Amino acid sequence: MAKETTAKLILEDGTVFIGKSFGFEGSVAGEVVFNTSMTGYPESLTDPSYAGQILVATYPLIGNYGVPESLIGEGLPDFFESDRIQVTAIIVSDYSEQYSHWSAKQSLGNWLKEYKIPGLSGIDTRELTKIIREKGAMMGKIIFDNQDPGFHDPNNENLVAKVSTDKVITYGTGSTRILLVDCGVKYNIVRHFVKRDVTVIRVPWNYDYSKEKYDGLFISNGPGNPKMCGATINHLSESLKTDIPIFGICLGNQLLALASGADTFKLKYGHRSHNQPVLQCGTNKALITSQNHGFAIENSSLSDKWEPFFVNLNDGTNEGIRHKARPVFSVQFHPEASSGPTDSEYLFDDFLKVVRDKK
């Protein structure tokens, strides 16, 4: 039997956890965050919003259904949110090398090694999550063979530039044209548009799309500090001077706010779960949502032309904004969430309705 390799996970408050390696054996550093989903680790690991982060899976058993084929279908893989693993590392309680699922082609451990991503098991992830929830977001590092990488805050760099496409890509042949600004888009967003008879024109985060022809503008999710995306904010500010319908998700919500003249701030804890309750402002309509972000909009900084759209029922922070007179709105959560929940998927239909009505 092969000898197990151990490594240390060290938090910036000095807390140390010892885990067993089941992925690539290399020292790394990043922001430690968690995910509460029971299923969907292939989707989470490939979500560009997790770039620069050490992901902690709170559900105890990970790896039991393996990993699907990397690329199936034309243009987009069927089971992933991007073209590669985006997390810096993954931390789990119990890892299963044995897997069973109709779509599985390899183990999670082998997949991590292929992309040179460390994975540690045998760690008390509930205790680790409790520390993060009590003390707030913090940096961490994984150390193999005393190779200390030092602590690193990924929010001090432009993560969007690292995960965005570097070229214009078109999906679908629908009658409605949506221009998608890729700040780290999840593929399921593209899938939702395409299945609704949409042609999606995906452009880089800093692309000048002023000469493009489209019916609606979409600003995607993505990682890190929204204020690092100056080019996106500037282009979006110009779009707000037109009457084009606009829809933003997650980072797109924050970028729309900054483009309108509002401000954002770093959350102490962040929202990292599949079951965050939000309330549509002015109604009794509550939704259960999936979220992964560390920044939020400062409601008091919104101008009189804008209003909050949704509010988080746990901490009262902003979960979306909308223009009072024009078809422009955004949400902080993920209506396209894969593996769910799907309560807010109707927002894609709401957006496309105003786009087509205007067209």
C-alpha cells in the first residue's frame, strides 16, 4: 500500500489542520471559503468565481460519484462551468477514491492531479467552517514538505483578467442576440440563454463592444474585487447612457452598481452556500438561492434613479438593484445555479421578455 502524504493547512490566525493528500502535491495559498452543497463538486471546482480560493466542502463525503468526461457536446462541456478547474485547492472531510456513476470517467483525485490542484482530506471541515463564520473571511496556505508559499490575498489582483475569454465566441443561432461580457462566466448561463432561442456573443471582460449589434447586454459573474475591473465599468457606464436592456449576475451586479456611480464593500463573511434566502423588495416573494461572493453593494450609495431589487434575509445586505424607469437590473445570486436551487431561473425569461418587447 502506498504511503499517505500529509500536508498542513494553516489559517492566517495561526490555526493548523493536518490533512491527507489526494490531489496534486504542491504548496499553495489563497482565500479560504466554503460551499454547502451536497452534490455538484465538478460544477463548483470549475466555477470561475472560485478563482484564487481554497474551497472547503462542508458536505462530508466527496468523490463518491467521480468526475464526468471532460468535454462532451459541441462548444460547451455538459457537466462543467468552465474549461478547467478554477479553485486553488479543495479541502474535504472524507474522500472516496472508489466512485460509481453512469457519467463518471475518472476519480476526483486523478482529475485534480491532471490540473495540478491540491486536495486534502481527513480535516474537520465543520470546525474549519465554524472558524471562518466566527472570525470572517481569511487567507490560508497549504504546505507540503515545508515549502511555505506565504499568505496571499487574491482580492488584490485582477482575477477577472485571468478567467475571462481572450476572444469573441458565439453560441447558438437564436433570433435574439445577447452580448455577454465574460468576467468569469459560468457555462450554465450560456446554456440557459441558448435553450431560449438566443444567439450569445461572448466577449472579453475589457472588450469595447460599442460597435457590436445586439438586442440585450448581459454582465456575467466572476471572482474577486469588482473595482479591479475598470475597463468593464467604463464600458458599462457608456451602455447606461443608451436604452439597451441590461441584466447582470453576481459580479455583474456589483459592476452595474459601480457603473451607475454607487459603491461596493468587502463583506466580513461573504455568502458561500446553496441555500441563501432572499426577498424581493416591496413584496412577500422569497427565493432560495445559490451564492458565492465576498463583496456587496452599499445600498446608501445608490442614486435616486436606482433601487434595491432583492435583500438577503440572513444579514440584510443587497442582493440586486434595478433602474426605476428602464429595463436594467441585476442580482447578486445565481439564477443559473447548477446543481441548484432553481427558484430564480425565471429571471432569464423576465430579461428576454423586455429585450424582445423592445425589439
